[in-house]
Amino acid sequence: MTQLTDVESNVFQGQFGEFTITQSDRFGVLVYRTGLMVAALSFATGTALVLWGGDAPAVASALTPLYACFCLALGVSLLTIHIYMAILHRLLQLFWAIGGVAAFILAAQSSSPLALTVYSHPATLFGVGFTFAALAGIYFKEAFCFNRLETKLLTPLVPALLLGHLAGVLPVRSERGMLAAWAVLFVVFALRKAFQPIPPDIGDKSVFTYLKQQRSAKA
């Protein structure tokens, strides 16, 4: 993306013409990154409790509010992420919603903490797992757009862990190692996003305008 004028003007040359990055655009990126950071820290805290927390019942109970925080923060990021393909953006949001509803139903109906229910009944991942599919979609988008090593590793790691647990083919030790790697890489990803220049996260707004005009013309 080539800047046309000075930094203060925030005018850029896009594929389909000039566009301006506004304060609202920048605020949206900050909200997106804040959501990622909160989600990453919630996930990492939960992972640390699972791996080194000790008392299993207490840990399982503590994971429910942490998971709720993770889900809400992820939802905020999915609202503010910039993705050129509108249908993909809506699909990731739909996945998040399905996973969230499934988790809420499980938490409301089960006498056990949500984490224990999901771990003990892997089939529940057919519902709750949609949330992680949405997260993997963010990893894939970031890997594709910014060529980040951590997101390249996270994109296959997440489905491998979830599907491996669902199929019952992963030893507990492997699951613990993969979970730890996921948490560490997620935090690394969120930290690196915090220091990335804002304009690349906004993308080429002329593409969004062009695609909107194309949809309007078809309608």
C-alpha cells in the first residue's frame, strides 16, 4: 500500500483509488487488538490453571468465567476485524455465535463445570468447537495477510488438537503439550499485533468500497 501524502493526512493509494484512514478506523483496529489480547490472556491463564493449577474441581470452576471472558473478547475482535470477503467475515461470526450458544446451553444444563463437561464428552466439540473454528479463521487470515510464523503454526495446531481429542487418538501428554504451545503462541501473536503499525490492519479501503459497489449493482 503506497502512501500519497504526508503521514498526518492519512491518504493512501489503493487498488481502486485513493482512500483515507480515519480516527474511527484506527479506533476499530485498537478494539480488534484489545479483544485479541484479552482473549489470549484469558486462554493462557486458563491453560496455566489446567496444566499447573493443582486442585482439579477448583480449576474447572475457575475456567468457566475465564472461558466466558475469552468468548466475549473474541466476539469483539470478530466484529472489528477487517476481512475483504464479507461472506467469510459473516461465516466466522456465525461460527462464534454457534459455539457461544452451545457453550451456554452446556453450562446451564450440566451439573459439572463447562470444562469438565467438554473434556469428558468430546462430542460436545461439535457445538463448542465452532468458537475455536472462528479463532482458527483469524489465525489463517493473519497468516495469509502478514506471513506471521506464530499464526502459521496456530492455524493447523488448533484443529489438530481439537480433532485429535474428539477422535480420542492423542495421548494426554501430547494434548497438554499442544495446549501449552497454543497458549504461548496465542500470547505471542497478540503481543506482536499490539506493536504492528495500524494501517495494514485496516487494509485497502478502496477494495471494500469496490466490493460494496459491486454488491449494490447486483442487487
